[in-house]
Amino acid sequence: MRRWTAAALVAFGSACASAPPLPAERLSQAESEVRAAQEIGAERAPQAKLYLQAARDTLAAAKETNKEDPEGAARKLDIARAQAELANALAREQMAKNELNTARAQLEALKNSGQAAGDAR
Amino acid sequence: MSRLLLPVVAAALFFGCSHLQRTDALDQAHSAYEKAQKGAAASSSPADLATAQKFLDLADKGLDSGDPKVVDDRAKVAMLKLEAAEALGRTHTLADERDKTVQEVSLTKQQLLDTAQQKLAQTEAELEKEKTARDTAEIRLDERRAVLARETQVQDLPEGTVITLPGGQLFARGGAELLPAGRDRLSRVAEFLKTASRAARVEAQPASRGSRSVALALSSKRAERVREFLVAEGVTPTRIRAEPTDGNAPVRPLPAGPEFASSGAVNIVLEPGGTGGGTSPGRP
């Protein structure tokens, strides 16, 4: 009986040892980049939203496949981070576009008001 | 012996060296990198492009592992980094344009403000000039009124400023032709009216003595004659009219005195401001 118990413990231990935790730093960086993309407003820019969702999905896939393929899971973390960074960059681009459009509209309105004032004179 | 060893060594070399040549994903990443090097990212976000290159190098090194999954995953990261570098490059360009536009907005605002201030200053100067002209006109009006008041009756009534002249001082008895002395007096009245620049009307009141119908007809002629003279002296024609003397119309009571009773009176009524067009200086 003692032999069986010891064998079961060894088997259990070796099973646990085959699924190491995801690399903490890479996981933390990927999650942090996803949060940053959310905070900057990636949800509001269509292209950025797609990559943000892809980053979340890749992150989830990394956690799911860690047991079978820890190295592949770690690489998925890098992919998730890069997807979140792209979402962040696209969100910034959209913001810059919006700001440019607002400034152009303001300029146009000012020029029109100046023109109207000139015509009134 | 050597015949046996050769295939063994060849097999060992083949299985031992598991180096990959390329993968499609890696090729795509290299093409994308070359394209990005020629694009806006190279000048506007070189640091981000360098990061992408670093990941591309890692993907290249992944070939040594012999595992295409490793190569493709790293190539994918490199591609994403490249796209991010390009997006950041476009963002820099947009931000530059935005800054220029914001600067232009600021400049345009300042220009509009300057123009408005100039216009305001110009309007204030014009108003000041107008006020000065109005004050001067009022002083001149008062002076001319004082001159008139020395020889004629001038009254401020609700209907306006009424200048009353005896008919006998203006016209020959029973006629509508102006006497020289009458012309002199009317010239001073004309000066007063021109200074006032307001609407006026001429009313001739018939004498209280003699035939009523004859006096009424004569009064109308006299009113018209006075108007003609004042226009000839420079009063704007559209600002002065002669009121026909109608026996039924309410007639202003003749002033007391024999000179009015025998030859009637001529009233020139300077109406209050705003009825004759133009400016409305002076007293009501």
C-alpha cells in the first residue's frame, strides 16, 4: 500500500512539474499593454478595437495552452503584447485624426465668420 | 569499412542539423520591413522601426531551432511591431499637421480680434467725429435761433419750434410778393432751417380783418411763396412743405397785435427730430 501511495505522489508531482507557470514578466507586460490600450480608448477606434480583442484572445489562448505547450504559450504572450501595442498605436492615430479634424473645422468656422464679418462691412 | 561509414555520417549530418531555410510568414515580415524602411515610419518613428527590426532578427535566429512555429510566432510579433511603427509614424505626421492647424487657428483668431479692434476704434472715432459735428451744429443752431429771436417770435411747442412772422413785414399789403425786408428775414430763417436739418412746414394765417375767403386764398399763395424762397436759399426741398390754408382746418390763433390783425401771419414750424430724414440735431 505504501508503495502505491508513493508512486501516486511521484506521478502527481511529475504531472504538476510538466505545466510550469507562464513567465511572470512576459505575462505582466502583455496584461499591462492590454490595460494601456483599453485606457487610451482603443475600444472607440474600430481598427484598434479589433487588435485589442485579438490581444485578449491570444492572452487567453496562452493561458489555456500553457500546460501542453509552455514555450508556445510564452510566445503567445509576446504576440498578445505586440497586438495590444498595435491597438494602442492605432488608437493614438485615431485620436490624432480626430484632433486634426476638430482643429480644421474650427479653422474653417473662424475663416467663415471672418468672411461673413467682412461681407457685412 | 568506409562504405559503411559514409551513409552513417551523412544521416547523422542530416538529422543533426535541423536548420530551416525560410517560412512564408518570415518572408512576409522581411518584405514588410523593407517597405516600411522606405515609408514614413523610417523618418518619423525610427526607434519603433528599430524595435521591429530587433524582433525580425529574433525571427531569423528562430530558423536555427528548426521549429517553424517558433519562426512564425516571432515573425508575427515582428509584423505587429512594424505595423505599430507605421501607425506611430502616421500619428506623428497627423500630430504635426494638427499642431500647424492649431497654430493657424490661433493666428486667425488673433487676426480677427485685431480686425474687430481696428473696426471698433474706427467706429469710436467716427462716433466721436459725429458727436463733435452734432455739438457744433447745435451751437450754431442756438446762435441762429438767438439771432432770429431778436426780430421774430420763436416758441418751443409740442409740435416743434414755431417761428412766427407778421404777414405785413414779409409781403406787400394784399399781395403774395415778398418785400426786400421780408427776404432778409426769411434768409435768416433759411439759415436756421439748414442748420437744423429737420423737416419743416410753412403755414400762413389769414388776417382777421377783411374778406375771409380772399384772405384764405391769399394765405395759401403766401405759404407756397415762402416755401419757394426758402428752397431757393438752400433748404432741402423734400424737408419743407407749404400747408394749404383751409377754412375748416384748425387755425392757430393769431398773435395779439395790430400788425397781425391787419395782414395775418406766417408760421414756419420746425418739426421735432426724426420726421424729415437725416440727422436730428438741436432742441425738439
